[in-house]
Amino acid sequence: MKRFKFFISLLAIGLLSFSNTYAKQLSEQSEVSLLTCSPGDELYSHFGHSALRFHDPLNQIDLVFNYGTFNFNTPNFYMKFARGKLMYRLAFAPYRDFLPEYMRSGQGVTEQKLNLDLETKRKLFAAVIENYKPENRYYHYDFLFDNCSTRIRDIIEANVDGKIIYKENNAEPKNFWNLLDHFMERSRWIYLGIHLILGSPCDVEATPYQYMFLPDNMMYAFGDATVLNNGERVPLVSNTTEVLKPALDYKMTEWYKRPGFIFGILSLIVLWVSIRTLKSKRNYFIIDHVLFGATGLVGWVIIFLWFFTDHQATGPNWNILWALPFYFPVANILLSMKNKASYFFFFASSVLLLIILAAWSIIQQSLPNEILPIVALLFVRSIYIVKKLKIKLI
């Protein structure tokens, strides 16, 4: 989700010192808007972004609040980020600084003005200011369940008099992968990477309410929502404006740059080498040191994200069935030893990989098909090693 690079410099505004006054003085001219930013090219902006705008021309207030920022200077930043322990925070910026950021990135911005009375606007603004206090502004970000969109939805729901009623979704039920894949289709490498690190929780059917973890879905939900108060229903959104049109040319990854094609060609080349050298004295086990070693490292990453982080969506992850962690370094050691233990290890590996390939489509997780050529190659090389070691041992 989009983070502001400029928020640190804006702290000098000293919002907290006069926030209570602002909350009381929001005039009849004040407006509250949901800002939805379209997806960008960078990974952190791949799914779009949400922010909340308070505009009061009479009191010269025009501020944008967002829950998608974090501090790069946090001690052990990368380790905390990987383990899901990095604290995200609420930040703000003047609206005049908000738009240029998206102009430069080529992302679009849609503004939905909320249909709120003055008392609710003041109440909501006061709640956001309270949320911005140092003891309240930090939170544990969760990609699926607690992010820059859901935080805005929740604080609006908590401060609107009455109940927000979202339009019933009669479309075919979707799981989290169905919702995410739409944003990843144009970049198959990002698609592959996210399908490797996120696990079976993404295969769970999401409720329409949970759809709103994605900014676009929250924008659509707000556009159709009504507020029920004392028996009267009014639209939640009074006006929708496309402030910035997307300027990005969203091109699909060319077929020859897609991981499935590249892995397929690589696998065919190694298969050809394997067939040519099967009955010769050459074995090219260097291929297997790299192949099984790299696969094992992927497995250890999956284990780390599954068992040693706070991320809710990274485990269970059944990619572990083919990316066996003990391929690194056990497979490398046994390849060097070339003994009976090596033979039985790779024989067992070939049987397991054959079962996985046969059951690929029925495993209870959306495993990425792009990685199938690599899994098939692991099977082929396991058989190859067994054949080579059998000849040697005899």
C-alpha cells in the first residue's frame, strides 16, 4: 500500500497542538472524502491505496490521513518487516502534497465525498486526531485483515450515527486468491512470488465485507452503501469524482519473459542434457547442487514465514511439499558422498515428487502452475541421480 515519502517533514505542522480546536471548529463548509488510489508499478503500490481527506476551506484545513506508512529508521527494520512485527502508523499530509506524489507515479485518484452531517464530521475528525496521538498511531499491519483500507472503514463505521449497510453481493463467492490475482495478472513474477510465500489461508472463501481489504473494493462498497439511522436510509457517498486519471500503461508481461516459459525452456535444456549423459561417465551433478540447493532455500523461507513470523497468511503453506527444506544442505552433502544413503534419499525424493505432480490440481491450496516445470525437473533429476548411483554402486 502507498506510503508517503514526505511525511516526516510535515510533523512540524504541529497538528496535535491545535487538533482539538480544529475538531470543534469544522465549519458547515467542511467535507470528508475517501480517496482511492489506483494500483502502481511498485510492489508496495501494486494493490492501490486508501486515504481519508478532511477539507474545510473556511478554516483552511485540507489534510489527508493514511494508515500505510512506516519508519525506515526502525531498528532491525528488515527483520521486523519479514517477521510481521514492523509497526505501521497513521500519518498525514496536506492535500496539495498528496496529489503530486500520484502524478509522478502515474496512478489515478478517485474522491468519494461522504454524506455526513456536521456533527459526524467533527466526531470523525476528532477520532482521527485521537488516533494520531503517539500512543495510538502505531499498529500491527496485516495485509488481509488490518491495513490502510480496513482501518479507514473501521474508524468511519465507529463514528457514523446509525449503521452502514453495504449492498448484498450476489456474485459467485471468491476466495482471497480470486481477489488478489486480478491485480497480479500483469506481472507474472510478482504473481509467482506471492503465490510462493502466501499459503492456504488465501484459499479460504472471503466474505463481501472482507473484500474491502483492497482499496478498489472498498471504493465500490462505499459507492453502493447506505446509512440507516432512525429508520431513514441515506447514501453514504454524496459525490464521486475522478481527480486524477491513471497514466500508467498496464502491460502484461511478455510471454517470453514469463516464469512459466523461462522455467520450461530451462527444464527442457536440462532434460536434454540428462538424456545425453545418462549412459555416459559424465553426470553433471553440479546442476543438482544448484537445483536442489536453491529449492531447499525456498523451503527454508517458507518454514520461516510459516512458523517464525506473525503473518496470518503465510502458513500453512503446502508449497513445502515440493520445496523440501532439507534439500539444502542434505541433498548437496549426499550428492558429494554418492553412497547408498544418497541412492535411497533421491529414490524417496523421486517417489514423493511423482505423487505431488499427480496430485497437483487437488492439493488444497492454489499452487502456482508457473513452478511446475521446476517441480518436474526435480523429479527428472532425482530419477537421473538414482540411475547414476545405481550404476556406480553395482
